[in-house]
Amino acid sequence: MSKKKLSFEEELARLEELVERLESGELGLEDSLKTFEEGTKIARGLVTVLEKAQGRVAKLTEDDEGDFVLEPFEPAEEG
């Protein structure tokens, strides 16, 4: 039996649910560790999805001759 692939939004909602459970302080040590491990796995997957999406994003700019060119999107550096 295979697990259903969740959407980005579903994975994010699950991660938020796990964070709330951890922040509640109601879990025992073993359950907290399992919850943390699951959250870490989900977070890594979400980062991968975001990195792939960023690679697909492009911006349309106008060159010196007035032609439109598609360039890779480069986010502003945080500082």
C-alpha cells in the first residue's frame, strides 16, 4: 500500500499542526522526538519543493533594443 502524495499546502498544514503539538508541551519525550523527526522530514521536503519552484520562476525584462527577454529570477539578498 502506497502513501498518497500530499500537496505543498497539505504538507505545510501538517507541519504547522506538528509545531502546535510540540509547543503545547503536552507530549512526552518519545512522542516529542517522533513529532520533531516527522516535522524535520516535512520541512526538508518543503524546502526542496520551494527551491525547485524558484528555479522555474523567471522575469520578463526589456533589453536595450526594446525586445523582451526572459531571464532567471534572482531574489534580493537578505541583509
